[in-house]
Amino acid sequence: MKLIRITVIVSVCCCALSTLFADTIPGGDVSGTWVADSSPYYIAGNITVASNDTLLIEPGVEVSFLGYHAMYVNGFLEAVGTEADSIWFAGGWLGFFFNGAPG
């Protein structure tokens, strides 16, 4: 009985940790493409799109901030959802800050 209980506890902990860390971005510079198949993206710190970098967020992506963090955009951010396939930002986030971003 103890072995079954320990196995269940370990399985639940592993599943919880894999969900928390699988798509967790700890903070720092971000770029590239965020796709719906890898969604949700968990943000655990302030993130920055550096100058001369691009972050493309595809329709269907959910971005979940795990605290009061911000996204600073010094480069290019492209996030265009559709009525049928929106991009969602969730959590207690502080917002976007565009700092000399082009165009």
C-alpha cells in the first residue's frame, strides 16, 4: 500500500513540475516564434524583445504571466490573432512597454 501511495505522489509531482517548467520562460531576452502547439507559455520574470530581434506570437497562443511581470519591446513584436483564433494574455501582468521599438 505504501508503494502505491508513494508512486501516486511521485507521479502527481512529476506531472505538476513538467507542466510548470515545460514551457516556462524565466525572464530575459525572448525572440523567435511562439506557436500554439507549445502553448501556454508561462512567463516567470520580465521579458524583453531586444533591439534588432523579433518575436512572432501566432494565433491560438496563450501567454500566462506567473506574477506581476512585463514585456519590454525594443525590437519587433508581431502578435496578430483572428476572431476565431485569438492570442490570450493572462495572469497578473504589468503590460507591454515599447522602448524605442521600430515602426
